[in-house]
Amino acid sequence: MTGFIIPALWSMIAGACLATGAIHLGPALKPPRQRARLAFVGLAASVAVLAVMQPMISNAPDVEEYDALRRWVQAPIFAAVVLVVVFLRDYLGTARAWLANLACGAAFASVVVAFAVQPEELSATRWTAIEEITLALLAAFVADAGITCWRRGDAAERRRAVLASGSILVALAIVALDVLVISAGSLHATYLYAFASATVLGALGTERGARWNDPQHDRFRLVLDAASNGLMIVDKRGCVGVANARAARLFGYSVAQLSAIAVDDLIPDMGLGGSRGAALLAFAGREVMGRRRDGSRFPLEVNVTAMESSYGLTTLLSVVDMTERRRAEDLLRRERGFLRQVIDADPNLIFVKDREGRFTLANKAVADLYGTTVEDLIGRTDADFDANPAEVAAFRHDDLQVMETKSELFVAEERVTDAAGKVHAVQTVKRPLVGPDGRADHVLGVSTDITARKETERQLGVQRNEIAHLSRAMMVAELSGSLAHELNQPLTAILSNAQAALRFLERGDATPSDIQEILRDIVEDDKRAGHVIQGMRLLLTKGEARREAVDVNAAAQDVLRLMHSDLINAGVTVIVRSGRDLPQVRGDRVQIQQVVMNLMLNACDAMQQMPQRQRQLTIATSLTADVIRVDIIDRGPGIAPEHASKIFEPFFTTKGHGLGMGLSICRTIVAAHGGRLWAEDGEGGGAAFRFTLPARAGEGP
Amino acid sequence: MSCVYVVDDDPSVLKATSRLLRATGFEVRAFPSAVAYLEQFDADAAGCLVLDLNMPAVNGLQLQQALAQRGGAPAIIFLSGQADVPKSVEAMKGGAVEFLTKPVDASALVGAVRAALETDRRQRDARAGRMAVAKRLATLTPREEQVLRGVVAGKLNKQIAGELGTAEKTVKVHRGRVMEKMQVDSVAALVQAAARVDIG
């Protein structure tokens, strides 16, 4: 009976296998490509080949053909073994690589043996053992993959594990039985190989078709792979079950490889040592170091979600590679550090304060001034450091004003007391910092310590005053003859008056009113002498320049009085044209007189060689737009063009006497009063020296 | 009556000086400037001038020169603020009686004024005498003047006659007329008078 039934069966099996393969080939090739399905198709094909070859072996007409077929049948067997491995790996995703490799290696060894060993020796135990080993390895591989999948997966997965691993194991069991039967010699039953394989294929083929058609599963995979984070589902033992492509790429594995890897290998920091998936929750939001397959480390942010399901607690790890963010943060930190260095290196005081006056930013200069650290300053106020409440109040007032008006404030000079109690003069610019809501809740200030500059200015001022004094002293020396004369005149009058009175009294014909008149004159002359001395003493006074209200006309009159005799001696006629109702200027009366006197002495010197009737000096004062101008015009030879640019330089002189400092000092004095001194050609052919002084009508002395 | 003229540009000095001189009993006229003095200057008026050296416009020395040119200047006492040697030399050369430095003591000033007035009086007397002689001289005929010159030169009548080509007798007559016209009664007096007008 078997004589015709069995060959027909073989043909039917082969046909069924090919049909099953053909059914799955189409969907397997359609994107997304399913490697497991392709492997399944290949498996079906190789089983079909086996189904065709089995009866051919049985019915081999001679020994040669039998041997040849026995060799060649190893090829589809090998193919079937490899394809089972590939199929399971992709289908269950839980393949153990070393088992798979061993099984495939053993199968390949069978092929090699089949072609390398003499056909008559092929049935020797040592060669058939290879086939048995192959079988055992494959069984172990399949069982392991199935168990892993079972333990890891949900109900659906478990079903797949049972179906795939189970059916393959059943088939392998049949084959093993077959081998046992053959070695017992009771049956020539190689038929069972193909029968077994076909059974498996039949069972899986239908089931698998339905599984692959499950759109839910595909979508799940698609969504998983499309996620921007690396996603891994970790079972309660701490092993990765499902992982998406990004997670795999992150750690340098394939998706399949990543499955079944312990989380501890991927993220050693977690230090779980195995089972408690719940402990992962402690790492929620934490940044840890990940370890790639090649052993390199990288920063990783982990988010953990616990998922309670029907088969226990699993956790979803969402991992993000922090390398880029870390690099960006590093860069930011470096930039911040750099900016910090820059503002700390700035000797100016730089600070930002909020509405409550608290420092929100300050540089080292501020900290140094207040004798503390930058960190300590933040959140505290000026009042915590500056011992002078008046200064603190001024800062506060200015800060609030800047924030209220939202406009810049320039403080030319203010004072701040440092930690050591030393008072610094600072110049400050304050600007509002306007937020997105349009409010200015912070004020930025930059202060320059001008203490040293002020001191230098003060010293310069002292020096200037000393030079001015020296120059005055020299002028007084130059005028000494004239001044002596001015003093002599009243003394002469006093002596004569007194002696006249004595004589009147001696003669006895003096009336009391005569004597009274004489005495009155004596008093007047005495006062006059006193004035001369006072004026001279003022010129010789050394000291700081004063700021007082000065009547320029009166000052000029005083100078004329002091120079009276000198002008007569020099044969110089003075024409005075005083501007009427001139406002007063603010400044140092003596220094202004010094300028007038210096210019007049120069004018007299310039006219010395002129005929006497030409020795005319004009002194005029006038007011133009809040500026008082004083002109001193001589009728001398004028200023030589080659000297015009030099006359105001120190130590330049055309006279035989003098230091050549006069005009230079005059210019300095006038400039210090906010005016200007310059020279022009005079109307009468001589020189005209003019200087201006700003009128300060409204200001009191 | 001789008068003391005071010129000073400084009003209080002018007033005080004038007052002191008046207290001493002089008649004083005060002028605030050289120009003011020049305007009323009378060459015939006797007196002395107390003059400030340093004055604007026209100073003391310039006034002295101006007066010298006009003739009949009073004796001048200079007052100066300082002892200026070149100017004092110039002043004295110009005929100043005294050069005083301010402040000047009353006795020094009064002494100087007295001396100046005396000098002035003498100068004026001399000038008056000169004028009288000159006036008389003007009445002489040319021949009488020739005879006068001969007499003053100490020549004998005979010599004069010989030089003039006239008779000794005629010379005698001329001589008598000269004596009469010149209002002298001796040859010595005649010689003295002639000397005043620089004859002889």
C-alpha cells in the first residue's frame, strides 16, 4: 500500500509547502519588509525541497545516485536549520546568539562531512553524531528562545512562543524519534523528517498568516520606532524586552540584540544588579552614564514609567542622549565663566539691583569694595555693607528713579564708603533693565572710582595755584616801585597834614573845625594806605582758588589803582571803557585781577619804545549773551606773526626780563574759570588781548 | 608878596602840602596838574614852585623845561616818590633849588621853600637890575655905547679917541653923558652895571 500512497503524499507535502511559501512571499516582500516572514518562506521552500528529495533517496536506482542524493540533501537541511534560527530570532526577538551560531555551525559541519567523507563511512557513529548534535543544539536554541519569549512577553507573545517554539520542538522531537527508530533498525523511516517539518509548517503557516496580518502590532512597532526618545520596556528582572530602533542605535546594538540585554549592562549607574524594576523609578528624570556596546560611555537622561500589566510590573525607560545637550551646557558654562571673568576683570564697579535694592549681579570690584565675595553680595543690599546711611539713601533714591522713569542717570560724582571705612568718590551711570512686560525691575549700574583722579586733579590745582601765586609774586616784585609809591603818597599826605596841624596849633590860630578837617583827611589817607597794603597782600596770598562773586569792573579798578604810579612812570595813558550793569562772575577775585594786571603790564612793556603820545592802553569790559569779555588793547608794535602761535606757551618771552610764564598762567586761570583767553591785532595797530568769563547772574556767592 | 605854588596830581598830597605851607605862613596856590599851572603862569609873579616829579600827561621835568623856555620861572623844589638819581640830576641841572623825597618832613620842606623864595627874590632882583641897566643902555647913542665899551674895557680917553678917530675932548663929553644916562657916579659903578648886561 505504501508503495503508491507514500510517493503521492510526498508530492502533496511539497506542493503544500510551496503553496504556503508562495502565500507568504507576497506580503513578506511588501514594505515594511518582514525578515521573519521571508525566513519562513525560505523555510517552506527548503522543506518542499526536502519533501521532493526524500522519496528520491528512497527510490534511488543505484548506490551512486543514493550517495549523491544523501550528500545533497544536507544542503536543504542546512538551509532549514539556518532559516529556523533566523526565523525565530526575528519572530520572537529573543534569540541567544551563541546557541544560534553553534546550531548553524553544526549544520554546516554536516554539509562539510557529507561531501568530505566516503559515502560508505557516512553512517558511522562519529559522523551521525554531528547530526544528533545539530539536532540537540537546534532544540536547545528553540527552547531557549521560546522560554525567554514566554517569560518576557504578554499573552500574545506567549502564544507565539508556544506556537513557534512548540511546533518546531515537536517537529524536532519527531525527527529525533526517527533517528532513534533508524538506529534501532526497525524502520527505514526518513520519511518522517519531511512529515514532521510539513506538520510544523502547516501549523505555523496558518497561524502566522493571521499574526502578520495584525495591523495593531505593526503600528505599535512603527510608533515605537518613530519615537524621538529611545524606548525600552524592562521586565521585572531588569532585562530589556522590547526596544525601539532609536534605543538600539543609542547603545550601538540592533533592536534584536538589545532585547534580552540586562539594563545594568546598558546603564551601569543604575546598579540594580537584577530584579527590582520598581527600583528604576528612583532614577526618574535622572541623568546617568550609558554604556554602548563598544564600551564607550555617554550621558543619558532616563525617564521611568511603571506599567502594571497582567503578568507583573514592567517599566518603560525613555532614554535621551544628553551628549549634545551636555556639550551645549558646557559651552554655556564656559561662556558664562568667560563673561564672569570679563566683568570681574573690569576695575569698574558693575552691578545689577532689583526693586528691593538687592544685588542680583555684581562683579569682583564691588565685592572687593565691600570687603566680601560676589556670592555673598547676591541678594543683599548696599545697606548691609555701606556704613554711611546717607550714601545708601542716595543710591536707593537714584535706583528707584531710574526704574521709575526708565531712563538713564548719570551721577558725575557720588560717595561710597568701603569696608575699611574709606570714602571713595565714584562716577556712576545707571540704566534701567526693562523686562518683557515693559517694566523696569532691575537697574544696571557701572561706577568708576575717581578718587585717584580727583586727588590728581586736586594736586594739579594746588600746583596751578602755586604757579599762579609765584607769577603774582613776580608781578608784585615788578610793581614794587609803583606799589611803594602808591603807599608813599598817603604817607606823605598824612605826615604833612599832621605837621600842618601841629603848626596851626603852635600858632594858636587854628579852629577846632580846621583840626577836625585835617584829622579826617589823615584818616582817609590812612585808609588809602591800608587799601594798598591789602591789595598787595592779596596778590601775595598763597592758597586755594576761591569761588566768590566777583565784579569784573571793580576788580579792574583795583588793578588800575595798584598800577597807577607804574602807568605814570611808563607814560601810559589808560582809557577805561567799563560795560554798564555787568553781572558778577564766579571765581577767584585775585586770580582775575592777576590776569588783568599781567595783560596790562605786558601792554605797558609793549609800548615802552613808542612815542609817549602813542602810549595808550584801553581796557574795556562788555557783556554778550551771558559772557563777560575783557579787552586789553595796546598801541605797541603788535604781535609778530611768527610769535602768534607761541605767546601762550610756557617759557616763551620776548622781554629781557620775566620767565615767560605770564600768559600761559593767565590762560590756565581763565580756562579754570570756564572762559577763554586769546590775542588779536588791536584796532590801533597794537595787540588786543581778550578774555571771556561766563556770567553767573543768578548764583549767589 | 611872593607865593608858593604847589603842583601835584595826587589831590590829598596836594592838599596836605598846601596846608602845611599855609600853616607855616606862606601864601600858597595849589594846582592839580602841570597844565593847570602853566595856564595861569605869570613870569613876573614872585614865588617858588613845589613840583611833583611823577605826573600823568606832563610831568615835573617837562614842566621845568617848559618854564625855562618861557623865562621868568620861579625857583623850583622837586618832590618825588622815590630817590631817582638820574631824574634828580636832570632836575638840578635844569636849575632846581632842591630835590626832596616823599614823605617830606615839614622843616625840610619849609627850609627848602624859604631858600627857594630867597633864591627867587635874588634872581628877580638880579633880573630887575639887569632890566634897568639894559633900559638905560638902550638910551645911549651908538657912539656913547662905543665909548662905554672902551671905558669898561679900561681904556684911557685918549686910546678910545684914537680908536674912534675923534678928539679926546669929544670922548670926555660922551663919557660924561654915558655916566649920566647910566646913572652912575663912578667908573667902578659903570663897570658893574655893564657886567650885568654882559658887557665887558
